[in-house]
Amino acid sequence: MPVPVLTIDGPSGSGKGTISRAVARRAGWHLLDSGALYRLVALAGLEHKLERDDVAGHVRVAAAMDVRFGTDPQTESVLLEGREVSHTIRSEQMGQEASRVAAWPAVRAALLGRQRAFAEPPGLVADGRDMGTVVFPQAELKIFLTASAEERARRRYNQLKQKGSSASLSALSREIAERDARDSSRAVAPLVPAADAERIDSTDLAIEAVIERVIELGRRRALWA
């Protein structure tokens, strides 16, 4: 039988990561953070001292890296070759690098099969930007999670401050706007809602409310009890 899949797509700062980890933990399902995969490719490229425009080198990295994701909603855990790198890949620099790498069709093609391989019993929560449109178009439930650009910049600002990193709210707002434009206008797998996606605007919603909304939608589709 096919493995059931829940996709949660949306722009940066919409809360996809936190919601996906919480739902995966509640359901006892596996987790795929596809955005982290592109950040990991960018990080591995830097560690291997690849040129920024070395597409073939980044494709080799994408095909070979060993990745694992944790499902604790309170603490992100991303392992690359057994090393915890969640803090490293969440820097603004790595986010920009990931957006650039994700625009390369060859890298996306190299990661496509790897992303689909995360779908193992009893089920998969797939978090990203093209999970419901490209990677898992037959998913049983597709969520498109969004929030206003101002709210997403504020969330990112608070997140960085909590981690002790310096940040400029105005600079983050510009970067988010630029990334939105780049991700939504790229020729390959642009950031757009799937036609059959359930849209949730989290601008004025607490995290718990969004989680419960997703859980209820999954219950209606008989994905869990």
C-alpha cells in the first residue's frame, strides 16, 4: 500500500518547520524538511570549498550526503553525516545560499528521489515549498501555510535575538521580500499553492491553533484517529 503523505508548503517564516515537527510527533510519522536539504547542500558545498557556480559539484554533494531529521517540536535537530548542524544552516547567509542552489534544476533533480525516499510507514510529513506540487503531487493532504511578510520578518527577528544573533528587522523584511520574489518566480518548481491545498494564514494564529487545525484536517481525511 502507498505510504500516506501530508505536505506543508509555504514561504520562509510561515511556521512550516515548527508545525511540521509537531504534527509528525503527534502522528508518529517521519519528517522531511526539504528546505533544510537545500541549506545542507549549500553548507556541504562551502565545506568542500566548491565554487558558488559549480553546479555539478553541488549535484554530487546532494546525491551523497547522509541526512536525518528529529521531530521534537520544541527543538530542531538536523544531522549531516552524524553532526548536528541545525544552528549552522539556519543563518541568513545559508538561507540565501539555499535559495540560490534551489534554483538549479540539476540540484532539484538530484534531490527529488531522495525526498520521495523519506516516505516510509506509517507516514510522512513533508515540509517545503514544492512538496504538494512537485515532490508529492498525490499526497493525501496538502497544506499551504502562509503569513504576512511583516509577521514573518518579526518572527525571524525574534528567533535570531533569542539565539543571541544580531539582526535588523528592516533588513530581514527586505531579504524575505526578495526571497519570496525569487522563489515564486523561478522557472523550476516555483513557490505556489497546489490547486487542492488547504490554505492556512497563520498571521494572527497561535502555533497550537495551527497544529490543531492541521490535525483536524488529517482526521477528516482518515490519516489518523
